[in-house]
Amino acid sequence: SKASGISRLSTLKYITHLEEARLIRRVFTDLKSVTDLQKPDKMYLDNTNLLYTLCPEKPEIGTVRETFIANQLASAGHTVEYAGYKKGDFRIDGDIVIEVGGQDKGFSQIAGEKNGYVAADDIESAYLSKIPLWAFGFLY
């Protein structure tokens, strides 16, 4: 809010309104108190259509993948949280960890996670704990 010259309270209100309008999606780590809602760990545009429309150049593929997964899971009624640094990209419904990447994405970031999965782009079928990214498009 300092860089924009807008008060912190106004910035938080604007962000809340943008999320309510389904233009952005805030992703938090652990929501244990009201103060945890003030600063999201990650913030995405709500869907990939907005991402491609608003980016003057081709958007970063990792951001596109993460935006897609967050949108599809949240739209299907799942709770989407940030899993934490080096613990995967998302924690779903409190107990499933998903790491998002390309076809060569390994399992190192979700090693030790009982319910850890890789959502991989550019693969056609699931193998072990690696699920094709496109399959998340059928969650509606």
C-alpha cells in the first residue's frame, strides 16, 4: 500500500472486493486467526483467461499452471491453501499436498507427504502419484 499511496485499510478492502468479484484469488498458509487474513502468501488472478487477457506478453507457464489448479479446485468446493516453502504448491482440504509442474517435475518437494501428488502438464495419463494437469479441468 505504501508504493500505491493508498492506506493499508483501503488496500485490504480493494483486494477483498476484487476477490468477491472473482477477479483475484488469495491463497493463505494456515488460517488460524482473523489477522492471518490480512496478508496472503500468494495471490493469483482468478482464472487463466484473465491471466492471458491482462498480460501484455505471454504469461509465465508456472503461474498459468498454478492459477489453473487453484481455480479448478476452489470452483469444485475445495479449500485451497499454500502448502508452505519447499512443501509443495497447495494444500487441499487440509491434508492433500499438490506440487504443480511440467512433465519432468519430480517428487522431491512432496517427499514425506502421505497424500502428496504432482499435477503435471504435458502428460497424457496418471502414473503413481503424478496426475495430468488437464484432469483437474473435470472437477466441476
